Amino acid sequence: MKSISVIIPAHNEEKYVARCIRSIKAAVKYYGGQVEIIVVCNRCTDRTAEIAEKHGAKVISNGDRCIAKVRNAGIINATGDIIVTIDCDNRMTKGTLKEIAFLLDTGKYIGGGAPIRFERYSVPLYLNDLLCRVSFAVTGLYCGIFWAEKSTFQAIGGFVEKKAMEDAATAKLLKAYGKRKGKKYTVLHKNVLINSTRKYDDMGDWLYLKLMLCNIGIFIRAALGDKRGLDKLLDKLFYDYNG
């Protein structure tokens, strides 16, 4: 059985890191093989590292304001044959690691993502869920949990180091690399990513629609090349968010 490294980027995630690790450990029991859990503490000032170590994770530090670089730092320190990434406030279902190992072992797949299901639902969250399903089905660029052999990530240079939309860019790169190798980029069929609703709980379930409407000028300027406003918005939503 191939060994697996699970990479968890974390910025002040003391409220969520334990439950994320517990979900991984449940998947480890179901898998039965060797699995290491690596928490990449990104500018953490709370007890994230302490809690992660208490729950048996390997902890490394990173200071980049770029989620792709944070994930890449974890990959560099990983010893597993297979790399799996999951955000710290999310959870995996118990068959996730077993299914990933099985799909890679068939030799048909270069890697893939996972279906996303919210941990609770409302009308706007159902709409978000539908939008995700449609966009994934149309593009085939499945995200959520990322998984592939470590050698594959090394071959493509790791995650595309963009401050936003790095997930779609990396999925596109993996898909293209797989095509050259005669393999498909796919999605888990029996397991899902349980997606946190923390930001919706904090800022309302219509959060992203409101952001689009209230910041349309920022998005237009970013499309024209001025990304200063967008960078500030991304920092607020992701890189400095402690909700």
C-alpha cells in the first residue's frame, strides 16, 4: 500500500484543526496504510500548532500570503507517495483516502478533486452548491480536496502560485499533464469534501453574491490590470480572516 501525506494549510485555525485531523484519522483507519498529517501553520498567532501537534500532526511554519505557496511548502516536506490536500476548516469522509489510493492504483488517473457538500444548507447555499456542481461538470476542473502522486506534483512544479483561483489553475495543469501521460483527471465518486460554512455563519449566507455586487469596481479594475484592490479584498477574506 502506498504511503500518503495529507497537507493542511492553516492560518489561525485553533477552532477547526482538531476536527479536521479527526476526520483524516477516521479515513486513515479505513484505509489501513501509512499516512502522515502535515499542518502548515501560515502566520499563526493562536494555538493551531499546539493543538495540531497534540493530535499527532507534523507542524511546519510558513509566512507567505499565497495559499498555493503554503500547500507547496507542505508538499516539499512530505514523505508520502501520494499527496492529498485539504483546508483546515473542512473535513473528509472516512473512505476518502482508500478511494484515492484505489483510483491511482488503477493507472487510469493522474489525480483529481472531490465533490463539495456544505456542512449545512439554506437557499443561497443550495445555489452555491448548484453553481459548483455545474462549473465542475462543464470544466472538469474538480477542486476541493486535491490528490495525486507526489511525483506528479513535482513534475508540474506544485500548485500554481497565484493568490486566488490557484485551485482551478492547478487542476487545469494536472489535467493537461495527465492527458500527455494518457491518464484522466477525475473526481471521487463515493466520498465528498464536507465544506465549512464558517464565513457564511459569520457574514451571512448571501456573502459571495453581496461581495460581487458591492465590489464590482474592484473586479473590473483587476480585469484591466490593477489588482491592488483585489489583493486587499483577498487578504480580508482569506489571508487575514480569523472567524
